[in-house]
Amino acid sequence: MSGVKAFLDTNILIYLYSDSDSAKKEQVIQAINQYERFVSTQVINEFCNVCIRKLKLPIVSVLDAVHEITSACNILIVDDGIARAALVYCDKYRYSFYDSLILASALDGGCRYLLSEDMADGQIIENRLIIKSIFSVKSSA
């Protein structure tokens, strides 16, 4: 793991615990192991909701997954400052408020990359954060 900081979007974590696509799961593992990993309390909350409602995982499995995630990642707290920054980014970059919370958290954590699947690959936010789709050919390396 390098000292380069990367924020993990919720969908990246979902691939790790979903049975749907083992090739993508392996891509995620290889990609995230290159970085010092960060997630926010929002990402953990969204992850739990998807695991329970969509993946239908038992609560004990979700608890185990949250323990694994919080042991492997730095946790950033979403507070009122992050919410205010998210509102600015929502207006400036035209992402949803929840995606903007992720941008604000990643920037607040000093992350260089935001690893995502559904945000604009290669987009630079505030001249400091690069959105990187780990499934995009052009964003490898």
C-alpha cells in the first residue's frame, strides 16, 4: 500500500461483498490495495443499507463487513462543515447532494483520488481530487 490516499465510494465496497461479479470484485481488490483507504460515515451507512435491503445479507454478515471495512480504512466523520461544503460542490459540479458529500469528505480527508464507478472518470475536483473509475481502461495506473 502506498502513501497515496484514496476515498472509496459506496459502490466500490458493494462489489467486495456482493456475489454478482467475481471479476469486478478482483479488480476492486487490486485497485484499493494500492492506496491508503478512506471512507466516511455516510459511505458506511449507505453500504449497510444496500447490504440489508438489496443484497439481503444477514445482519451478522453486515456487522462483520463493517468491522472489516473500518479496520482497513480511515473513517471520516460527516459533520456540518462537510454538509456545507457539499452544498457548494453540489451547485458547482452538479452532482447529487449525497455524491457531493462524498466529494467533500474526500477533500476534507486530503485524498488524491476518489475511487468510484458512477462519477465522471478523470474529473478533477477543486484542483486536488481526481475521480477514478477502477473499471475504466484509461484510469489504470
